[in-house]
Amino acid sequence: MHTHLRGRATASGLAAAVGLATLVVAGSTAPAAAHGNAAPVVLKSFTTVSAEQQMAVLGNRFLFAAAAETGGVEPYISDGTAAGTRLLADVVPGAGSSSPTEFTTVANRVYFTATTPATGRELWVTDGTTAGTTLVEDVFPGAGSGLPNGLVPLGDRLLLSVDDGTHGAELWTSKGTAATTSLVEDLTVGPDDTPITDLTAASGVAYFRAFFAGVGSEIVRTDGTDGGTQVIDVTPGPVSSSPQDITHLSGSTVVFSADGPGSGRELWRSNGTPAGTQLIEDAVPGGNDSAISGLARVGDAVFYRGTHPTQGQELFATRGTAATTGIVKDLALGASSNPADIVESGGRAYFTADVPGAGREVHVSDGTVAGTARVEDVRPGPGDGVEGRLVRHGRGVAFGGNDGVSGTEPWLSNGSAAGTDRVRDVVPANQGEARAVLSVGPRVVFHTLLEGQPTLLAVDAQRWFSVDSATPKIIRKATLRVGKKVVVVPGAWEVGSTLKVRWLRNGKPIAGATRKAYRLTKADLGKKIRVRVTGTAPGHNPVARTSAPTGKVRKA
């Protein structure tokens, strides 16, 4: 593990750089790309918090299910601060629970399912206010439950599976009101259900897996209108192809794994038509499976975990054709690295892999052999350094990391070894159980246990990766007159950061004025002067700070 700077590492002296347009803050220690200038904030401790269930982002806030004090499990909302974390609505007042799940954002509202004694389990919607949290419709009237599930956004509306008590569980659509909530199509006519799973949106249409008598479990495309649904029988007849991991590739095309006739479980693509639904590659020829799983879109490709006759379980990628499909890199020669939890961040694929002798660690890939590597050995040796899933944030990821000394604590990474570090040893004595759960605005939210209570923490990851900075000052040895010289003192910036200077006249940049010292000219007469210093460092977000203005420049 690398040794990173903890807290501020700054230097105020720039004597060696006087007169240069680009300044380097002196110091004997190389800059760390992750540092301790953003401590985690405790949002709230709960008796129960459903951190592993789906949360949803609404602007710079997020919704989740939790119970605190004497209340039941209800929807909560947070802006990433302790003061801004509160009960959104007591759907079942008192100690009862509405047990909300499947929080799903569509435009500027969040849908979820919840249970009340009067309506059973039905669809709800919120705009983030208590008054704006309402039942959409009691689809299955009375105390019976419509059991909505599989919520997915499609443009400005929601697609879901729900049972109205007459048609069985079928495909429905909603825009958040009873008047805009309706059955899309009774795919299995009558009261019997059409089992629907894997609902996935793809540029104005959606795909899902459904079972039909005499057809089996196959892939279905819909535009969300009555008559706009197409069943594609990958394996003709009653035998099921059982499509899984339906993932948007581009346009209205998706890729997925399926049991094709004579090919076993392999990678397929579909544009929603029978002719456009094809086997991409029979990677393991014959009836044997390629054991494909964990599909995730990254840029213009889909990465996944798969096998090949000469390799174990490794990282693969496809752009939808046999020629663009194959192994990215064999990380565990003669064995399997079992890549998992693939997420896209900054145009690259982050994932965890278990390499023999190194344990499960964070890796990153740009789709090439050279660009695929372990980011950091969080826990040196064969132990696993990553616990839980990776959460995308900015151009990097957050995760629960275990270095073998501090327990599982909040970690952040920007894809470089220097930029991968523990945020804080929140629970000392190797007792930490932190897991990354969500990215919202500049923050990453973690779930952990504090004094035995489920607790949510937030870390300002944007600040974490920003250069430590100071407000520059302008000094002068004489009255502020044309022909005289002014000099910037940048203040204490992070050790190793590179500083660039730009002088300003009445707030506008002065052409060519980029050195530490600036001689006032006739053009400055009657104007106020400022100076802006911008600091950069590898792996950091750049920071610009501007001085206070001088008085007006006088005549020589």
C-alpha cells in the first residue's frame, strides 16, 4: 500500500520560482491524489436502514428506506448533510411500516412501492416533499396488493409489472397520476400472469424477459403502447432461451445472454426484430455455456464476465459483433480472476477481480491489454481488499476497503495507485464494516455500523480530490501607480501542486500577464487589479482562487 499524505500538506514559500509563469509548490514529498481534507459526515444512525436495497437520486438529494427511534420502515430523504437527513413521509403512521422499495427516478420525481393496510402494496410517487408524496393509484382495489415491481424509466414515464386483479400481473405504464396509469397490453389474455423480469430501457423502447405458454421464456421489446410489443422467440417452440442480463448497447440495440439452439448460453444482440436478433459469438463451441454474467455498458461497448476454451472466468467486452467481441485481458493465467461488479466511470470500466496471491482488488480497464490493470493492492497478500460493490463517482469509484489493519472502511479511488486511499478509520480497532452505497452530487454515501447501529456517512469526494488551496494576496512596495510593480503571494497550497498566475484588470484577464510580478501600465489607470491563481496536481480537481481587488491605479 502506498503512503499517502494525511491532512493538509502545504508550503507557502515560492522563493525558487520567482518570476516564472508556472510555479511549483516546494516540498520533499510527492503530492497524493487523495488526502484527508474532507472528513466523513455522519448523516444519521438508524435502527434499520435498507442500504442494500435500491436508493434513488433526486437532484442533489437521495431517497432510501429506514427506521429510526420508534417509527417503522418508511421513506427517508437526505441532501448529504446531517441537518438535511429526515423522514420524508410516515406512510403508515406510528410504529407500523410501509416498507418502501424499488426507488426509481423519472424526470424530477421518484417512484417507489409501499404497503398500507388500506391499499396493500401499490405504486407511490414523490417530488421530494412530504406533501408531494402520494399514492399513484390503488391498482388492485382495496386491501389486496397490486405488487408493482421491475420499475424502469422510459422517457418521462415509468414502466412496471403490476396486477390489477383482473388481468393478472402485466406490463403497465404511469406518469405519476391515476389518470396516466394504465395497462400497456394484456400479453397473457385473461387473469393469468405474464411473468416479467429484467426490464431495461434502450433509447425510447424497453426490453424484458417474459414467459408465454407454448413459447417459453423469451425476450420482448415494447415501446410502451398497446400493440407496440414484439415477442422474439430466440429458441423456436416451447423451449426457453431464458435471456438474462439484458443491457443497452447503442440506439435501440441490446445485448444479453441466452440459451440458443445448439449453442448453450452465449452472447446475443437484438434490435427488437426477429431478423435483428442474432447470436454474437459461440465462444465455447457446441452446447456448452460461456458462463456469461455481469454485463455493463462502458462507453460504446459492453463489458462482462465470461469464459473461453483456453481461459477461465475473465473480463470480456463486445461492441455487438463477433469481430469486436473477446477477452480483454487474462488476469489469472491458468486460473480465473472472476471479475465482478463492473461499473463505468470516466469512460473506463472499473471492476473487482480475484487474482491468485493478491485477493479481490479494484481493477480498471480502457478495453485494451495495456490499459487493464489492478489499481491498488489495498490489502497486500492473498486477502481481499474490497468488500461490497463499487459505486461510480465522478471519474473514479468509491468502495468499502479493507487493508487488513483498519477493518472495512470508506475508500475512494480515481483510478491511480496514488489516488486510491482510505478516507478515514471511522470505526477503530479493525471493526469497520463500511460499504459504498450511492453517489449524489459531490458526495459519496457509505453504510457502516457505529456503536452497533446502522449508520449512513457522506464524504465530499469532489473536495477530497481537490488541490488544497489558499487565497492569494497582492503586495506592493510603493503607491499603486502606473509603472510600479505588484507581486502575488499565493499562500499555502498543496505540496507538489503546480500554480498558474493570471492578472486581472477590473475582473478581465490582462493579455500576457501570467508571471508572479506584474508592472502596471497606462491601460490600468483608474482600474482595480486582481490576481487569480490556479492550482493543479496529478489526480486532483484543479482549484482557482482570486485575490481581493486593489484600489484604483493612479497616474505615474
